[in-house]
Amino acid sequence: MGEARRRESQGLPPRAPKRTAAPDTSPRLAPWLPLTRNQANRFVSLTTRGAWVGIGALVLFWLTVRFIGPGLGWWTLADG
């Protein structure tokens, strides 16, 4: 039995149509470039967030190499 027949036999209303995402209606950056302003803004925010994650990872790595590793006796520093 199909979904429509089953719903009808059980007295249920027909299924609502699936919602589709609204198309991006923001203006293009340039007529010949297939990128919209919304896409450009999302790209900038994503790369900015990624840069901050990278900076945080670099700081954590530096702290580990400089202080945590020698403090726990994992290795010794060459300049110390």
C-alpha cells in the first residue's frame, strides 16, 4: 500500500509538500562572476573563524613546546 493510500485509509490529511530553501536573491559581486554578496560574506566569516582557530592552535602548540613539555619532563629545551 502506498503512503497516500495508507494516510487516506487512516483518515490523515495528505502530506505537506517539502519545504525548499529560498533562492539567494542578493545581488552579484560582478555580472560575470557567479558569486553573490551573501556568499562572499559567508566566505569571509568562515575564513575569519578558521584563522582564529589556527591562531589558537598555534598558541596552544607553542605553550606545549615551551612550557608544558619541559615542565613534565618530556624533553629539554635547547636554549635553556
